[in-house]
Amino acid sequence: MSTTTAEQLYEQQIKLLPVTERLRLVAIIAHDLAAPTVAEEPRPRSLLELEGVGAEIWEGIDAQQYVNALRKEWDHRP
């Protein structure tokens, strides 16, 4: 079983078509490539998927001390 390359297909089939048909083929291919496939369509995401992301940033930091420091900053802002 031999495979046909894009170049062979072009030379043997597409190049023989009238210009208008080749342009129509280009439009069809462009439309097909621009349309997302089922696998590429984004699925709805949940905020719960973010649980634990960036946890290493807060490692060793006491939550209450952090909040207290933020509140202290707010008191000094104009």
C-alpha cells in the first residue's frame, strides 16, 4: 500500500482543476482548519480545579499574621 503525498495529490488531481475550483478548494480547506474539533473545544472549568495551586508560595506563612499585616497596611494608606 503506497501513500500519496500532498505534492503528488496536487500535481495529479488539484493542479488540473480550473482556477475557480482550486480557489474553492482552498476556501474549503481553510474553513475546515479554522473550525475547532471536538477535542479542541474548551470544556467548562471549575474553580475547584485550582485547589492547591500555588500552595508552595504560602508555605510557612501564618494566615492570620498575613491578614493582620495587610490590615495594618490599609490603616496607613491615604
